[in-house]
Amino acid sequence: MDLQPKRLADVVYDKLCEAVVDGTLAPGQRVRDGDLAEQLGVSRMPVREALQRLERQGLIEMVASRFTRVTGVTPEMPAQSLEFLGYQLGISLRLALPRMNEEERAEAAELAREVARAVTSDAQKAYETNFQLGTYLAGHSGNALFATVMADAWLQVTRNLRGTFPLIKDADEMADDFTHLADYIVEGDGIGAEAQMRDVFQLGAGQRGPAHAVEGLWDDVLG
């Protein structure tokens, strides 16, 4: 168990992440480290460190001696985020399933079933549960680099999708997809699970990908 307390810069980073993702710090909004430090009750140093970290992740834009602002969300980003997510979740299944024991696969399968139950009625819960599934799989991938990349990527994806799961196909069909995914996970079939996850995001052969399906959802995603 890690008993080390969080560094102040990490606490500030978490708070700024939340503000960017939920829109409190809106796309295009200029931010000042002094103002943020005052609002958070900390010195400027941890705020600057957190902003630099967010800049590396593409959520903050800094131009020396001019401005620091939250980056915008372009109309292409939701579809790009879904495409990225579909491929990376497929890879995480391919990596993790051969390395997971029966109990771990059962836990991952139940998360997939929870997504299936939520996707027809609660897009936010479906996304959050899919996030839990992806994080769980990355943590069992046996590849620390992959897990780190996925942890950083989730932040951008969540911001770009506003934490919801756009329906890129019929909701009942998506629910069936995740139910079948759960079966592949229980069986430990990484190849089948990867193919099924790509099918969820319409990334299989002959499919057009998520771009066409989210065009009409742009206003909903950005709120």
C-alpha cells in the first residue's frame, strides 16, 4: 500500500483536470497562475507545474509572455477520440487477458456487462464504467508504459467527449456488443475480445468508423 501523501502539485493538477473536463475552465479561456493560486489557496509554483503538465497533454496552450489558455475542442476531436479509444481498448484487452486470472477476468467482464446495462439509458454512466474497464485492463496489461499512456489519454478523451458515450450505433446493438465482449473476457480470448471492442466502435473491416456517426452529435457533446 502506498502511504506517501500526494504532492501539492499533484493535488492542484487533479483539481485543474476536473475544471477543464467539466468545463469550469472553458475551451479558449485564458488562465493566470496567480489567480488560480489564489483561488486554490496555494503558491504559484505548484500551479505552474500543473499547468505545464496539462500543456504537455494538449489541454493547455502557453505562449511565453503573452497568454496561457485552455485549448479548444474542434469538431473533429470527438470522432478522433472515439477512434483512438476503440483501438486502444482493443489493444488493452489483447495485452491483459492472457495475463489475468479467472477472478480478474470475472471482474472485468462484470464491468463490460455494466456498460451494456447503462448504454441504453445513461450515456454518462456508460462512459464512466467504460473508463473503469479501460483503466482496469491497462492496470493488468503488464506494460507500465502502456498503462501510463492510457492514463494520460483518458483525460483528453473525457474532455473531448464531455464524459459521455455517444451512441455510434443502435443502443440495443451496442448493449449486445458489450454483453458479447464480457463473454470473450470470461473465456480469456484476447483476440476475440479485441475484435469485438473494435466492432463496438465500428472499426472493423468494411465499417466506416465513428466519424460519420458523431457528426450530428457535435452540439450535444460540447453542451
